[in-house]
Amino acid sequence: MKIAIGSDHAGVEQKSEIIAFLNETGIETIDCGCFSADSVDYPDIAEAVAAQVLEKNIPGIIICGTGIGISIAANKIPGIRAALCSDSFSAEMARRHNDANVLAIGARVLEMPVIREIVRAFFSADFEGGRHQRRVDKINEIEKKYCERCC
Ligand code: RB5
């Protein structure tokens, strides 16, 4: 499995730690930046990760200070379902019920051991389908409706 990952300056250290943790467990990563503590804009990183997720049909991880800005930006992109998670239960449910394809994390909110648990929970769970598929389909219908309205 490959995972696209990116953070703004607020999460660059946590990104490195997550990459190391994933690589140790045999998961390859595509690092979409940023690569230093110099200030960058989180929408650019959200877009870079989302592009990989959509192009390669792989999951993604996005990180900013709170996880809020970067998840808002990612969720503007059709086909992206980014879930901002602060606990492992939500991370598991984001996969099982919401078929989230991107995990968003707040680097200034959570300590590394919790982040590791969240990442583990998200990538260990699978979408359950069934009644949850109907709801995800409705999300896709909303997306389509408003995309058509904009263009
Ligand atoms: C950057 O200072 C900060 O605003 C950003 O990382 C994020 O928390 C925004 O939602």
C-alpha cells in the first residue's frame, strides 16, 4: 500500500515521524511536502496530497496546526473525503462508515503517541458498505449537484 502525505510548516516534524512509522510497517509514502519549518500555505499542501490520492487511487494524510484549515481545503476537491480525527475511534469510524480517503491531523493538538494510534486505526479499518454506501452516495450526489451549479 502507498500513502500520500503532506503537512504545512506546523506539522513538518510530525509528518517525518509518521513517514518513519509507516515505512517501518512496510507502507510506502509519497511525501508531498513541505520540507522545512518555513511558513507555507496549507491549501497548497491539501491540493498536492489530494492530487496524488485521486490520480493514484491511494489514501492520504494531511497535517496542519489544528488539521482544520487543511481538511477544509481538501474537502473542496471533488472525490476527497477528508476526516479530521483526534482519537482512534473516530479514525476507525471515518473508514468504516464514511469511506474517508484522507486522514487529517492537528499537529498542535495531539501528541505523537496519539497520532500513531490514530494512523494505525485509520489504516487498519475497511469501509463497511451497505447502508453506509447509500450515505456516501448521497455525499457524492451533493458534490455533483453543487459542482454543476458552479461551472
Ligand atoms: C499555521 O500557522 C496554521 O494556521 C495552520 O497550520 C492551521 O492550523 C490552519 O488551520
